Amino acid sequence: MLLAADIEPFDWNRILFSADAPPLFLLEVVLRCIVTYLLMLGALRITGRRGVRQLSIFELSIILGLGSAAGDAMLYHDTPLLYAAIVFAVVSVLYLLFNKLTEKFPGFSDWLEGKPVLLVEDGKIQLENFNKQNLTPKELFGELRQFQVEHLGQVRRAYIEATGNMSVYYYEEQEPIRPGLPIWPELLASARRRIEETGLHACTCCGHVQEIARGNTASCPVCTKEDWIPACETRRAV
């Protein structure tokens, strides 16, 4: 038999309600929805915008919130449809409510969803902003390489948006080439403290560029780090 003997198909009392819980339990379902939704928003806020990507926090929260309710109601005979309907209604109302709050109070929206943050300016990483993001240098450089950036000297400004995506602005073609930190992985792996050849070198932490003589070591005046690689001066191909 496909079904257990004690399950009666199309038992509307079982489909809509639960024999194991009183009708007042419906109010508890509402409370559970509100608490769980707030917990989801909090978790998404803590994990950072990189975990969201393209979807807003609210869009992702409604997907997570409704996904389990829909799946359980579809598959399990002991999940009443009325409970699932309440979950859908409460989560949808909370979604609309929070969207209205973010429209009415821009400061609340910036706090919850985040706002664009400047990560690179004039070829240098803005460490104060960068360190506040749930982001590693490897991830930043990987994003920039997808914009065909070879070194930071090609970047006038780079922002991380509230969605977690990157926006990159470049120098005009007629402007002089600016030396910058190369972001190819194999070059970053060759960082040294003692300089092998006199010339312009870039700090691997912040992108600051300065001339260092052969055989010398130097502490970066911006971030105090001591790892350097030769600066790159190639023009960005467009």
C-alpha cells in the first residue's frame, strides 16, 4: 500500500487543521512567522551584501520564508494547508511592511540593506571602508578582473553596491597612465619585502605606489605593511 491504513485521503479536517494542535495554535503560527522572519533579516544583515547578490534582502527573505512552508505543505500529510496559508499571508504582509518602511525612512533602508561603499579611489584601496565589508582582497581583485582591470592604477573609483555587485569607473583614455598594484594572482603571489630591482613598487595591502631602491625594505606610509610588488603601468584595453 502507498498510504498508511490510518490516513484517509481527502480528509479536509486533516488537510486544513491538525489533530495534534488546538485552533488557538494558529495564533502561535503567526507569532512564529514574525519571529522567524525577523531572524532571517538579521542573519542576512550580518552575513553581508556579498551573500545576497542581485536580490534585495527582502526578496531573499521572502524566498527563504515561503520555501519551507510551500514544500512541507506539498509533501507531508501532517502539515495542514491552513497553517501554510497563514505563513504565506504573514510573510507577505511583513515583506510589504518592511518595504514601506525602507521607502519612508531612507536611514532605515541604508542600515538594513546597506548603501554603496567606496572601495577604491584613485588607484588605492580605501582600507577604512574596505575593512568594514564582509569582503577579502582576493574577492575584490576577482571582481575587478571581471571588468578587465589589470592593475589598480586603471581604476578611478570602485563601489560595492547594496546588492553586492561592483561598479567600476575608469580614467579617461587621454589621461596619463597611473602606476598601480597588479591584481593578477600570479603577480600577487610574488610579493617581497626586500626589493630586487629599483623602481616603482605597489603595496599589496592598500595599493600605495612609491619608488624603492634595490635591496631596501620599506613600510607603507598608508597601511604600514611591508610587502611590495613592482607597479604596473599598462593602459586598460577597451
